[in-house]
Amino acid sequence: MSAALDILQGGPSLSIQDMGRRGYRAVGLTEAGAMDPEALHEGAALLHQSPDFAAIEMAGSGGSFRATADIRIALTGATMAASLDGEALTWNASHAMPAGATLTIGGARRGSYGYLHIGGGIATDPVMGSRSSHLRAGVGQTLETEDTLPIGPDVHTEVSNGLTPSDRFDGGKVRIVASMQTEAFDQDTRDRFTATTFRRDPRGNRMGVRMDSEGAGFSTGSGLSIVSEIVVAGDIQITGDGAPFVLMCECQTTGGYPRIGTVIPCDLPRIAQAQPGTAIRFEFITMAQAIALGQRHAADMAGLRSRVAPLIRDPATIRDLLSYTLISGVISATTNPFEE
Amino acid sequence: MTEPLIRTVGLSGILVTFAQAMNEPANRAALAFRAAVEEAAWPEVTETSTSLVSTFLAVDLSATPLGQITDRIQSLLATQDWTQAPLPAGRTLWHVPTVYGTDLAPQLEEAAAVAGVDPDAAIAELSTSRVRVLTIGFAPGQPYMGELSDTWNIPRQEGLTKSVPPGALVIAIRQLITFTNASPTGWRHIGQTAFANFRPGTDTPFALSPGDELTFPAITRAELEDIRAKDTSGNGGASREALT
């Protein structure tokens, strides 16, 4: 019998996400996928499996879950309180989850989007090549209490590994490159834009995140009649009231509002994970710098597995201490290893 | 600007633009150039699409030398005058029944006023205009259609309408859109249809293709309600014929 994960109680905004759905931009569907793809890479490294496996994205808060078989899980992204049958679980780590045990995940304490990864991945039927829900487009839906999700076969067994995530949960500096309409904003407006400390507005979702600031908006003067043009995730669109919207993974494919710049892909999780009110500043970099950063990020993601290390646990908190092999490779205390 | 213009789009790809503003030859060029790029099947291009006057090539620019892809694009651009290319083959003409105005489409009168015509004249013209799908975008299967007469060269409204329902017919800048899903919009809501652009889970999830043509004949609210009660196809009472 294959394993399944039951959602005993779901938070308001749980969805299945993977690396997204490519090939449907021409018919109006953006890639979507996880708001924080780096978290998918981390979960994959912790469980020693492909980053293409689907996980549960938890916006703001988690829920409670139970599996029908012994499974492995990993927890990444926004830090949330987690426990297994009442025993606290380390975030950014992999754990064994026995059949019938109750996993409870609370609200986000740092960051916005947490991820629950399962060894073998969530194995729902792909729709147009992906398991990810594109909520705005009406592909897939949010997960609900009493949903049951199939789990794929898991070929690995190691658990209790941890990983230190990159610093991306507290806003800060976000790097952008010029967009096709950057020049439509005069130099003073662009300078003011990069000199402004924005606060992430509570109005933010998988489609886009609004940025608040003091003072005047950022208009081009001719913004209402430009020709509709392609939009990509990371584009910073200035709508009629002059407030910037950073477009996220479920953004539209085209848009008629001018874009002052584009957040580079490796900095986009910083926008996704910023909680409402978090301070964010934008900094223009050149395409050459952006390409170099993109290459370094790809190498970092490919090398994540080498940064996974066993969790260090306090023996006093381990209930089944005697079941662990605490000593192995015994050597003699009396023979001299340098003789023979 | 000299067209075609080749620009980067963040690190997500390259945009080839055939005009600064919407025009018919540039729209045809974008469609034809996209077809040619698809045909060429360059390995670094992960997908392609068109907007009104541009062809987009999705390319991971942090993994692909910029010169390599722009050289390919320039060589292909040089092979013909893309603005003279024919429209795609196998196009369809749709007639989509539409209720104009009423509380179902509360901005007809406002749009007519901005255009400087009275509401009856607006309905008479809009319900007989034939438009073409210039591009699909914004939401799954959602068409941008044009071009209407110059009367309808009206700007988007400054504020956003909080939400228009699925099937809403909206207008701005000589173009029409029927909305796929409930959505905020800066375009004015002038008509209501029962046409579904996106039919997930069916054999043809995307009803329209760029190059298809449409009319929006006027019906009464009672007729629309009758269509809604009976239609399971998503066509919303629309009839279709092949264009050759």
C-alpha cells in the first residue's frame, strides 16, 4: 500500500507547489510554483531527493498532519513552531514521522512561506506537467482539512539532518536590473526610488506584493496608455496611484503598467518571505553583475547537499537513547596505532 | 527606436519588439517570428510567447551567453520581412452573445461618455465590430482583441475596478478583453458574456488562439440567463465558423 498524508486541520492557505509549470506562457499561464524556490532546494537536499518533487507550501501558518505509513519529512522556509506528538521539531531539518503520529505546525515566526517536504514527494496527478497550484488562474486549489494526499515511493532513509538557510527572511536590500520601461521614469524618480525605504504592505499574495512608502508615488507621466507588454516574476510595476507592486510567481503574463525595474531571481525569495511591515530597499545593478549573481546562486543550490549536517541533539532530550548506535568502529585503548 | 528591437527581460529571457505601439503588421510579425523560433527549436529557449507587438523567448540568461542568443535572433530576423508574414493557418471566427450595459456591465455609459458617443450608438457599433485575437495573456486563455475604430482609443481608468466577473467584456485603447477569472482591472466593464476562455480538465482547455476573430452580438439579460442555464460547454452560446 502506498503512503498518504492526511490533513487533520489545514491553515487558511496551504497549497501543493513544485518548481512550476513551463510552456503555457503563450496561452496566458505563468510558471507559478513555490514562492520561495530556494526552500524547495533546501528540502530536497535535506531528504536527498530531487528539487522537482512537490511539497506543501504554507502561507502564514501550517496545520496538523498524519501519515498512513512511516515517512520522512523536512521543514524549510519561514520558521514555524513544529512538533511531532508533542515533541518539538527543529526547523530547517529532516525528521522521521512514524505512521499515526501527529505533526503540528503553527504560525510563521520569521518569514511568510513555510514548506513541508515529504520523502518521495507529494504524488498527486500532474496537471499540464506540474503538480503546483496556480491559485489565481484556477489550476488546482488550496488544501483543506480532511484532504488526503498521495505520497511517492521514498528510496532513502536518512533523517535528523539540518541545514542553515540563506539570509532571506528579514527584508533588507533587494537587487534589481533595468526593465524595458525603466527609462520611462526620469532619473530623479529612479534615484528617489532607490533611496526610499519601503515597507511590505499587508496586501501581498502569490500574484504580487505591494510596497508602501512615505511621500509621493513614482509615476512616468505617460503610464496609462503604454502598450501592454510581457510581464515576468520580479517586475516592479507602478500602478495608477504610484505605488510599486513586485510581481510574484502567479503574476499575469502581460501588463499595461510601466515597470521601473526587475528583481533578480535569486533575491525574489527575500520579497516573498518579508513579513508585512518589513523594511525593503531596492538597488540597481548591471546585467553583468546580475548574471554573475545568478551563476553563483545556481552553484549554491547545486552544492546545498554538501552543507547538510547531522542535527546535534542533547542526549537528555532523546527518549529512546538506547536505540541509537552511540559508539562504532571501536579501537583498543592499549595498543599503539603507530606500531605494527 | 529602430524595429525590431531586441531587449532583455530581467534574467528571464529576450523580447523582440516589432513596433512601439499596437499595429496590425507588427502583431502579425510577432506571431510569425514566434512560429519561426519554435520551428528552430534552439536548445536554450525553454518557451516562447507573443504579446501585442513582441515575441518573447524564455531563456535563463545567467546560464546562456547573451551574445549567443542575440546572434541567433538577429540571423533569423534577417531572413525575411516579418511584417509581411501571413496570419496563422486554421483560424476560427466566433460570435459571442453579449449583454451590453445594465448592472451586469455597469461601465458602458461611462466608456461611451469618454469616447464621446451616446450609449445606444456605442452598443450599435460594438455589437457589430469584428475584432481579432492579437495576443493571449494576463490570465489563462484571456484574449486581447482589436482593433476597434479610433472612437475607442480611450485610456484605462486611473483607479482599478476591484473585481469584474468571469466573462466580463472590457474596453480600452481600441481593444476588447473577455476576462477568464474574476479579477481587478483598469479597463472599463461594458458587456457581459458567458464565454469561458479557459476550460481546465477538458481536451481543449484554451478556447482561443492568436489570429482568431470575434464578434459580440447584443442579447438581452433574459437570453444570457437562458444560455447560462443550458450551457455546459463553456461556449456561452457562441457559434463558430472556420476562417480560411
